[in-house]
Amino acid sequence: MTVDEEAQILSAVTVRGRTALLIALVVASVVASAAGAAPNASRPPGSPDLAAMSLAVSDFPAGTRVDSQGYKRDPDFVASYEREFEVRGGRLGRTRLIGAYESLDVVRTPAAAQQEFALLAALLRGKQGVSLFRAIFAEEGIDSKDIRVGKIRRPKIGHGTLVVPLRLRVSGLWFPFELAFLRFDRVLVGIGLFGMPGGKVFPADTDRLARVAVARIRAGLAPVNTLAPALTGVAQPGQALSVSRGTWTGDQLAFTYQWERCDTAGAGCVAISGATGTSYTLATGDLASTVRVTVTGTNLLGSATSSSAPTAVVAGPSGSPTSTVLPVISGTPAVGGTLTADTGTWAGAPTAFAYQWRRCDASGGACLDLAGATAATYTVAAGDSRSTLRVLVIATSSVGSGGAISAPTAAVP
């Protein structure tokens, strides 16, 4: 076929082809149960961003443009979106396309979407599916002699895919197209690829585009943090800190929280036992440390975590004791040996001291409180092997408490 002949055909199908394409889209919408949708709706609050998840012009040959797009109001779905492309003869792999179409419909739950898709699969099973398409085209006034329905394929794409190959004769020209119906999580997708008359829509090209569609949907539904959690409150024992979970993309996310105690630089963080709410009241055990919270967003597709910036170093109120010389540990760090901590040197006239021994990693980070180890001395246990030890000294006066943490011991053999 010459370039001029192709140009004439493309010009001819501007009207004829669009008529056939619109009929194909009617078929897709009827089979996908979206016939009652009203156009020009806005994105429903709290629904996935279907516009961002839809196929884009970059997924098609150069020169492709979006012919129409937008959300549709449909009482059967949480949200519905459609995008139609004009390709005008560009090649998608081996297939020369005139146009393409995608619809995305969000059902309330993945289980409900699975049920909807199973119903569609049952309707399209075997010869019954062919008869269904013929009946739908007949309602559009198309004679059965002008429609050819191929064998329905079931490629393993997403959480279920059905591909219907069709050929439609309009004004003596046979137009090939394929309709792909697929499910991923709670999103039902319809893709229509409309080929050049006399040509073929190659299954490999349809399947490749369906995989692109699934990848875009997965990216839109999976948990992703776009703005880290933020803490509010005063870094002082007895004061409550609160966290805003930050900004997330993803669908139907559930959030969990874990507060962590870190070193003065905000590193070497360890979980604070039981601190799993959206607020945390600082304790004297947090003195001389910083605190942060890690938020985890989870759905059926996975989870993602994001941590807040650490607080300032936790300290007592103005006038409470402050360390001028850190505590020092004496003794040999060996199993069965006894370690002794001095108090260090303090300003602020402390009247009492308390101790908390900690087991740390080989570098002196990621320190965990040792239960019951709250005296000035500590007997090294077998569980301390290959770890270092530190001690938190808490100095208290009538004004409040301050804390200081010793340097780590050598690693226990």
C-alpha cells in the first residue's frame, strides 16, 4: 500500500472508523456494566487517582494525542475514568493503530472486583461469549455477517485478563480490534485497540499494553509516602508528643505507628516497647536521647515506611540538673564480671541519682534497656556477649531531672 493510499484510508476512517470504534466502546462499556455513567464528573473524594494511573500518550507511538478523557459518574462504582487516544496509523509493536481506549472502574473492595470479573469471565465463556458480542452488535444495527469474533484469550496479566479479538466491517472495510478486560486489586480495566483496516491487532501488542496498564495501576495503588511524618510537642519528660502521619499515595491504606529512641544525632534508633499510638508521653528513660516515630502504610499490595525527623535531645525543664562530665564505667566487660558506673559531674545541685544499664551493638548504638539493671553496678550476663554496654544516669533535683549516657564499654567477648 502506498503512502497516498494510506492517507486516503486514514481520511476515510476519520468518520467510518470512529463510528466503528464508538460501537466497540459501547460493547466494552456494556460488558463491563458501565453503561449508565454520566460524563464530566470530578474525582470522587478519597478515591484512587485514576487519571494518573491511566495509560498515557507516552505508551503509544509518537504523534498520539488524547482525544477525550475524564471521570464519569456511575452509581455502580466508587470512581470511573475513561481516556480515548487518536493514533492515526502509528505502530505499537507490530500493530498499526487508528485509536485506543481505556476505562478504569474502581469497585469497593478487591473481593467485590474479583466477583465482578468472575461474572464477566462466565458471560464470555466459550461460544456463549461469541453469542453475547453478536447480540450486542445486533442491537447497534450491525448484521452478524459484518462482525467476526475470535477465540477469547486469557493471558496471565494482573489478577485476571480476558482478551476478545474482533473484526468489524464498515462500508466494505474490515477493521480489526481487540478488547482486553482485566482486573488488578479493586480496579476493573477495559482496553480497546483499534487497528488499520485490512490489518491485524497482534496479541503480543495487546498483552504488552495490558502489562503497562497493570504497572501503572500498581504504582498508583501501592503505598508510597510523599511527605514524611512530623512531630509536635516539647522534648521533655512528662510531655506528650503527637505525630501527623505525613502525606501518602496508595489505596485503602491502614497505618501503624512505632515510636523509637535514638542517639543524640538521631541515629541508632530502637523501638520503645508499647509505644504504638499517634502520641507518646516522654519518660525519664528518654533523657539524653532523641525520639522519632516510624509510620507504616499497608494495603494488600504491600507496605511502606517513613520516619519523622528526631526531636531535640530530651532534657529536663530549665534549672534541672545538667551533665558537665559524662558518667564513666569501670570494670572488665566479660561475662560474670562486675561493672560500676560513677555519676559523672553535674550542675543544678542534684539530690538523687538513678541508673539504667543498656545493651548496645558493637559500635555502641541501637541500645536496649536491660530489665532490672537499675543499680550503680551491673554483672555482665551471657546474653551480653558480642555487645557493648552503656549506662544512663538520671540526676534529679527539686526542679526536675536531667540525664547523661556513658561511653560504651569494649565489646563483651
